[in-house]
Amino acid sequence: MSNQLLTIRVSRSSLSSSTATATEVHYERYPLKSSISIAANMREALRTVPMLQEQYSRVTVLVDSPVLMIPTDMFVEEEQEVLYHHTFTGQEQQTVVHSVVPDLNAVAVFSLHKDLRMVLTDRFGKDLHIRPAVSSIWLHMHQKSYTGPRQKLYGYFHDRRLEVFAFAQNRFKFCNSYAISSNPNDALYYLFSVWKQLAMNAGEDELHLCGDLPEREQLTEDARRYIKRVFINNPSGEFNRAQVTQIEGMPYDLMVYYLRGMK
């Protein structure tokens, strides 16, 4: 069996696979067919994508789905499914799983489609490592949150969603996700609402935005009318033009996953 590691990233609108060597990451995005389910798309990808036909020592599945954050000391695995379905409706065909985030003293409870999990386990076995796609961003930004004395609010844009979060030492101070359109006003509404809820200072505290920003220049300009310190993340500059930051179409969370060694 190969010692290579395979990473599969699944969202509502995208499916990709990637592997890494000591010097570079190989990334392949599979074009989804909207007329069939994500499980059927995955089955077709397994049949046609050469990368997915190799043998691997470890397979990680990064899932973009709604996440319920629970403090570690309050988490009870037997209750996760009831809590998740109570929080997020319309998820009856989903398998509820969890991933511990020890650096933030939290457990992320999320889901993936039952048929999709069956397709993946049939191909790779039951020992799949499943985690939220956004978890690499949480950990990366948590580490960066210690730089400087000001409070920081983070917004990560991906897959037509906006993740908004903030930290207080080794815990989430706020964490939520919002569906957004291509209109930057949607994102600004949520960001400003959270900013106000956390009683952050528009002249002193910081707003950090990263990922696939809609109407980047307009969004940034409008944000700076209200918040003085707005920072837009540039992966290539942040990571010294690392090879993975030059791959067209790769989500920022997947870049960070490889660059921070979060296997």
C-alpha cells in the first residue's frame, strides 16, 4: 500500500481530491453534475479520476456542511445526533459525525450524506478521517489572533457561505455560518451585526477577511467606511508564494490544511 495521503474535499457545489509530496501538492477538481446526487458524483469520480484509483495509507474527507460547536466539557456523543437535528432541520438523510478541536476546547458536530459515506467506505474502508473543511481556518486564525493587543473578528468566504468567528483565549467567543449571494451587502450585514453584538470598537479593533470574497474591492471599501482596521488576507504573500497558493481554484481552507500540516 502507498504511503501517500489522499484528501477529498466535498461541498454542496464542489468535489476535489488532492495528494502531497515533500515539494508539491497535486490538486484535481471534479466537475459536478447537477442532475445527480453528490454520492453518484463521487461514485463516478472514483471510476474516472486516476488519483482516486490509487491505494493510500490514509484518506481524509473534508466536509463543508453546517457545524454545531459544543464545548468539550459539555459534549456527550450519544446526544450529538439529537442536538444536531434539533439545530439544523432538513438533514434527515445525513450521517452525524464529530471532530474534536482540542486547541479551542470544542467539539465540531457536522454531517455528510449517508449515501456518500457508504460510497467512500466501500472504496477506502471504514477508517476514514472526517473533519469540517473550515477547521483548518479556525486553527490558523486562532494562532494569528494572539498577534497584537486588539480584538479581532474573522470572516471566511467559501462555497457561497460566510463563516464568522472570534476567539477569547483558547475558546470561541463567536462562531456562526451564513449563506450569502454575490452581493457584498449580504456579507456586510452579517459582519456588522456580529461586530455590534460583540461590542467591538470600530476605531481600534480589527476585521480580517479571507477566502473567495464577493466583489472584493467594493466589499472592502464599504467595510472601511464603518471599521477603520480592515485586513484582506493574501495567501501568496502570507505564505511566501508557496506552490500550493498558486493552484488555481483551490479553496483557502485546503491551502491552509496543507501549509499548516494539519493531516
